[in-house]
Amino acid sequence: MSGPIDSDSPEFKEWAAKKLAEIRHLEEEERRAEESPPDELKEILRVIDYEVAPILDASSVPITQEELDRMFAEWYVRRKAAQSTGEPAAGVEASVPNQAPTSFTNPRLGRLGRPLRRFMRLVGIVIMLVPLIFVPTYFFLSTQIPPPLASGVVTLSPANPLIAPGQTQNYTVLTLSEPASKPAVAATLAAYAPQGLSLEISQSYVAPQQTSLIPVAIHASLALAPGPYQVTVEVREGSAVRNETFTVTVVPALVVMEHLSFVPQFLNVTKGTTVYWMNLDSTIGCCDPGYHNVAFRAGMNVTSPIMRRLDTWSYTFETPGQFFYYCSIHPFMAAEVNVAA
């Protein structure tokens, strides 16, 4: 063929096979006549494989089969002349218009030329892809790694506070405890609650100490439905964070026993409402432990158990009317529940 050829094309392979057949025939005749060395054929094979194919790959201008025949014929003449003088033969050179002469006399470079160029292109692609793959992966993983856990542990007292819609209660206390095996560190506190419920921590910054008691005010909106609600308290010590989850229960109606009084003293509810009582008193004076109970007067034979601090008791009013009650331990403590139909 007279058109451009490629080293990987069937035309080039056919040409190489044809040349090899001619060379084998010539070499066989020369060997018989001149006892040529048996490795001479290997040299010719090396030239085709190491030098001719890389010239085709490196040339920016297509090389025709006629040009390839001319190059190979010139090399063969030089080789024969070199054999007679004892000097090494020069490599195959390509002289193509607009293309500088190219010589591949190093057999290792000639054979490795194409694979090396392909390998370098692959390395370039990998280098470009590394930032595109690993940089986003690093930022993604860095956002997924959780921060270290704070050593401070938070507890809530009582463990399950009660509150009624429209109320604000101040009896809850947060306890922040640092492990005795580690030095105390400063901490900041924050609370998160569902809409309609709020926790106000009286002291957001806690100085380094082993145990800290922090009062908490709980507020429930008037429209908040009764039921359990999850609240979260966050403890942050530098970059370390700990989150503790607690349950605040919203009840239909709540009366607290505090400072030897029922609060509220007068309560209006509807039929079927469950009313809760909670004792917030502790030791009173030298000898009174601050225990209370709920005892209804004539017409309703109901009395609660003795209630210590933070104990609770409830009763559901199924009948409309006015119901008077008192504390049988402290009879001057009296209150009333008005149940409407």
C-alpha cells in the first residue's frame, strides 16, 4: 500500500512478516556462503521491533510504506558496510518533511518508548484525579467524624419532671459531675427542647470543679398537649461534647406542695381530668422531714400515701363539684379543686 501506515496496523505487520521472510532467505544464503553468525537475524528483528515501530509512533507526519522500505534498505546497506569495517551500524533514521531526523539506537529505549509514554499519560491522569477524589473525600469524612466525648456527666433531678400547660416550674436541678480520676475543666451548657417547651439553665458557664448544681426553669406553653417530651442538654468542654437526653412530662393539671402550701390553692378543671400532686418540701426546722399527703374532706373518702420530697400522686375526677382537701400531717395546709361538667 502507498498510504500512511501505523505500527499497530495489519499492513505494517504484514510488511514486517514479509521482510522477515526475505531476511531469513537472505541470511540462509549468506550463512551457507560466508558462515554468518546465527545471531545476525536477531539484530535485524531488533531493528524492526526497537527502532522502526517507535519512529512510526513518534512521527507527526504519516510515513508511507515506500518511505519505510527506503529507510530499511539504507540501514541494511550501512549494516553490510559496517560488517566489513568492524564498526557498529547506525540505527534506522526517519527523514520526513517538517520532522527532525529521529534515531533510535538504544534498543531498551526503543522498546520501552510506547509503553513508557502510555504509562506517563496514565500517571498524569491519576495526578489530576487525586485532588478531585481525595479532597472531597477528606472533607466528607472530617464532617462525619464525631467530636471527642466530654468527661462531664449531667443528671437531672427529678429524673422525670412534671409540668402543666401554662406553668413555669423551678424545682428541677442539673448536676454536672467530673470524674475524680481527671482534673476538673470548665464547661458550657445548652438546652434544646421541642416547640412549646423550654428549659432555661441559670448558669450556662460552669467553672472547673468536680460537682456543680445548676437550677433549671421549665416552661410549658398553654397550648402544649399533655404527654412526654424529649429534651437535650449539651455539655461542651473545649472541642469535647456530650449530649444527654431527658424526658419532661406535661400533665393536664399539677399542684405542688411547697413551703407548707398547695400551689395553686384553687384549681379549676373539667370532668375526667387527672390532677397530679408533687411534694417539693424537704426538712422543715429541726424535726419535720417535710412529708405531706392529700386527704379529701367529707363526701369523698380518698387519701394519698405519705409523699416525700419529689414524690407524686394523681387522681382523676369523674364527678363535677367542689372538692376540698388538706394535708393530714399539716392540717393548716388546705386547698380546693373545682370540677366543671
